[in-house]
Amino acid sequence: MKNKILKWFQADYYRVVFVIISISMIIALPFMSKNAGMSGDEHFHFKQAENVVNFYKTLGKDTAALVGEGGVADIMRYGQLPDNISCFIAKTFNIENILSVRHFVNAIFGWVGVLFAGLLVFRISKNWVAAIITLLLLFFSPHYLGHSFNNLKDLPFAAMMMMGIYYITRFYQTFPKPPKKIFIMLAVSIGLALAIRVGGLLLIAYFGLFGLLYFINQWIKTRRVAKEKHKKIPEKKEKLSAIFLKLLILGIGISVAGYIIGILLWPFAMVSPVKNVTSTFAAMSQFGVALRQLFEGALQWSDFLPWYYTPKLILMTSPIAVILGLILFVTLIWKDKQNYFYYFILFFAFFFPVFWIIYTNANVYGGWRHVLFAYPPMVVAAGLGFNLVIEWITKRITSKDANPEKT
């Protein structure tokens, strides 16, 4: 019986199950979004998408995409890549039902976020069972699933941020010789996130921060080895210098490439790559519109909500299984010292945005959709929490089989 349980956790065919579930989800999500209603801002962004398509068609001569119109003065500050893709598809193939196209495209972005969440769990845990659990946790999270139907701003941004976190993790897992594919896909992730929202710049900040921590970790390891051998190791210092230089060169190169991809897909940034991007970041960081929100039985202005508004809503709307997995992750993380660095990446990716909103008393409304991009990493952490339990079970079974006299 014990051997059967062990084989159940370690069977290779779970990779096939992962692929089958992923394919099923990419079929189901667009179908489920087919009859979703129109969200509040869709008609504004559809008009802007037409302006963006015309901007590219006329090679920049039609400048309507560069000015706010239609009741949204700062709409040009949104890269809104999914809206633009939807408009391009609808016009190219003469599809009259633009709403269904928009929701179809949005659902595909939702699927991408689910896929990379599952893949990241496998890359860290090497366990397809944990990856499958993560797929299911994120897909059946009501908040994420609902936004996959008709939220073309927050959901695609969350998906691209998840994709970026995946390739940042893969970069450091394979360093000092990461494959070129990882360079390319990390730059693409940064570019696509930036082309949706200026907050995509966070991926560059994350990349740099984790690179600094990676180098510090290598430096600590080198000092520990030198101390154990009671001598200085000059070649280790040279190796550290080489690591730092390589991290710096690759980090700058990938970040610049991602930035260029982003501004090429965002007309307002294209005409002034520095000024318009920085001004947009400042404007979006201090959003001036306040809306009334129903919270704790009362209507409250969004710029005067209590500090715990966002974390409370996240806890209220997240599945119990996700919260349980997150508790397991935090509780059992000490058992897996080998992956501390990657666990920190995930923890920072879901904790920092929520902390920053609380710290800056940011103006948020419409639930916690503004930090939806923090949720996939949270679910990844939950999936890894369940994986730590799986590892604990398998290790106990293995140790008991190896030492039957202790049972």
C-alpha cells in the first residue's frame, strides 16, 4: 500500500494529465466567456483600440490614439494591448460581434496565466501532481475566473506578470548559462506587460532586485567555503566578479529589449519613450478618481477606505483550498532550503503589491482587481505548500521502507 502511494505521487504520466487539463482549459475558458456581459469601461477602450489600429495603419499620421477622448481624458496612457489585438482581429476578419472577440482574447490571456502558474510550480518542485493542483486552484478561483471573461485590463496584466515571474525564475535557475529562449521570452513578458499597463515596469524592478539577491547569496556561499577551508580563494573572487558582470550585462540587455517591445506596442509611449512612460507611471500611481464602494455594510469613498480593505477582500474571495495551501507554504517552507531563493521570489511577488497599497494608502476600487496580478503568484505558493506536504509524506514512506524495524 505504501509503495502504491509513493508511485502515485511520482508517476510520469501526470505530465500527460497536466497537458490534457491545460488543453481542456484553453477550450473551456473562451466558451465560458462567450455570453459574459460588457464591463463598465469596454466601450471606451474599444474606441481607443480603433484609434490605435488606425495609428499603425497610417504609420503614425492618425494621432487620435495620442489624445484622450470619449470621456476618458487619460485613456492614451493605457497600453491596452488585448483591446488592440481584439480590434485588429475583428476588423481583419470583418467580425461584427466585437464583444465576443474581446472576451475570447481575454480568456486566452486568462489561460496563459493559469498555464504559467502550473509550469512554475513544476519547475520549482519537479512534481507534476503539485503543478496539476495549481492549475485547478487558479482556474477554479472565482475572482480570477470571473475576470477572465471580460476584464481586458487587470486580467491580461496579471497573466503577463505571471509569465514574467516564471521566466525570471527560470533565468536564475539556469544561470550562469540560461538558454537564449529564456532571454527572449523574459523580454517578451516584460514588453507585453508594459504594453498592457505601465505597471509592467515592475518586472524590470523585480528582475533587478532578485539579481542583486542572487549575487549576495553567491557571495555568502563563497565566504562560507573560504571560512570552512580557513583560507582565501582568489579564484572565487574572480568568479564572483564574472557573475556580477554577467548579471549586469544580461539584466540591462533583457530589460532594455523588453522596454523597447513595450513601447513599440503602445503609441503614446512610442512618440516619447521616456517622458510619456514616466508621466504615466506617476499619474497611475496617484489615481485621482474616487468612487463609492460598498464595504462592511456602508458606502465609502475609495480614497478613504480602511487600510485592510484589500487584504480582507482577498481573504474573503479566495478559495479555502488556496488559503490552506498558503498556510502550508509558510509553515513548511523551512523544510526545503534548496529552494529558499525561489520561494522568496514568489512571496515577494504576491506580498509586496498588497503591502504597497496599504503603505501608500492607494486609491483602489472595484474590489481588489488592481492587485489581481499578485494573485497567481499567491496560488503558486499555495500549490508549493501542497507539494511540501506531498514531499513530507513520500519521505516518511521512503524512510519507513528503508528502516522497517522503526515501524
